[in-house]
Amino acid sequence: MLRVENLRLVFETIQGTYHALNGVDLQIGTKEVVGLVGESGCGKSTLALSAIGLLPVPPARILDGGKIVFKGQNLVTLNESQMETIRGTGISMIFQEPLTSLNPLFTVGDQLEESIKMSIQRRRDTSPSPSESIQEEAADWLKRVGLPEPKNALEKYPHELSGGMRQRVMIAMALVARPSLMLADEPTSALDVTTQAQILRLIRSLVNEVGTSVLFISHDLAVVAQIADRVVVMYAGMIMEEGSVFEIFEKPAHPYTKALLASFPNDEAKGKDLDIIAGSVPDLMKSPGGCPFHPRCKNAKEECQIKRPDLIEISPGHRVACEDYGSINSRREYN
């Protein structure tokens, strides 16, 4: 469904060049949910916004050789008009900040009904739908995402709803078009646990019924473990590790993945101090050479400061960017 190849993206600023993405390679299959995790500032949202073509150009710039291939079409080569035909039924996005994403001048009903009408047009359904049925469908979607009194909510403006309610409106707007690919940027962060579980079931049902593929971005590893088929771990604009949910959570290979999991609360850590990852994310204006994690890595070697590690497949579908797995002996053992 989506293939990202050697994606290198920079922001040209007054202070200098910010290297947001540094050679990202990623694939999402049909009906697959890929969880994308990592610390704030590692490039997760930037990757999603690149795929849907919503980064301002300039200051953003994709360097030569980078590709974002959606259903066989390289999105990097398309203009804004061509991208508009893909957004919605092709690619939809649930944004991280619903208040800044919803139009404050229109009611929730106006915006959700517009999404339904555009979905009908893009499906090339020429038969006109009565406004009553569109309103009913809008109310039904709000009910499906757990919004109380959905018909009343349609008449509200975004500022009249709570953060969690606005988030559910955004989710409904993304789901209503039944897209081929959905980019979900922290979609459940503002929701209570019960509603969170309801939304996860709704997303999974869309995957099963419509065949939608999902890139699910989250800081919450427990949520990712519930919904994802495969997990990708990012750090400083690079992919450190990727594999199935079981491999990432039960057999993590990269020191960063291990540190990330050790710092997350779980039953085994109850009553104990959680581990922390010493140091901070590198400044991508002047990113360190070699592996970007080496200044914070307990296992760092001299070569880690010099050579940037490639993603090495250590078992079928499980790849890791670490010099410990890039040695000749490790490759021979796997082969």
C-alpha cells in the first residue's frame, strides 16, 4: 500500500538546515497496521505529514532520491492539485491537535457532512443523497466513535466540545471516507481508557471490513501492542528497529528499543523505579556522526561514533540498525 524509500527530508531555517528524516525506509502492506513509536522530535509526525503532502514547501524539502510510493505512484512527484485527489478516500489523517485542525467557524455537523459528501463524490456515486440521510450518517459516525448525544454534537462548534470529544470528531472525519491508508497521529491520547478501547476496535474493524492500511503513531507502547501487526522504532529521524509486535516487545534487539521498553510502566516494574534513558535527543541541526543513539547508548563502541549502521535483517521481517548485528559473524550466523 505504501513504500517509503531513502526518504531524507530537511527544513531550511534561519538557524541552519534541520535534518528531520535521514534515509527512512518503510513499507505498509494492505490491511496492515504498523505502529510507529519513538521519543518526541524523532520524526514520526513529519513522516506522516510527508506521506499526505501537508508539509510547507519551503521550508521543507525532500532531498533527491527519496520516494513515497502509494499504490505504485510516487507522491513526491505530484503537485498540490494531484495530491488533493488522493487525500480523503486515498489517504486520510487523524491529526494530533484537533482544535487546530477543525475549522472554528463551522459546526461539527458542517465539517463532518462535508467529508461525507466528498467521499460520495470521490467514489463517483452520481446519485444525489438527500441532506437528511447525510445528517443521519454523520450522527451515526459520531455515535460509533462514542460521542454522547451525537445529533446535539452536530450543532456544536469545535470550541464548545472537550478535547476528547474533538478528537473523536477528527477520528470520525478520517474514518468516514473509508480510506485505503489512514495515518493516525496519537489518535487516542486525549481519550479515557474505555473510549480508547472503543476507537481501537473501530479502527481494527475498518481494517478488516474495508481493507484500510494504518500507520499508527503513538507514545503509548501498550496501545501499540494492542492494535499493531508490526512495530517500527524511530530515533533522530532514522529507523532503529522494526519487526512484529512479538519480536519488538519480547525480543528487542536494538539498545534504544530495549531502553524504551524498560522505561515504560508495566506489571513487572510495579513498586520499582523505572529506568531512564540518560542524555537527550541529539540536535538535528548538528547531528552526531555514526549512529545517532551512540551518545546515550550503554553498549556504544568506537565504530558507533563513525559509521552509520544499516538496517540488517536478523530474522525474517526483523531488522535492526546496530553495529552489533552488522558484523560479518552475525550475518553468517543468520544466513
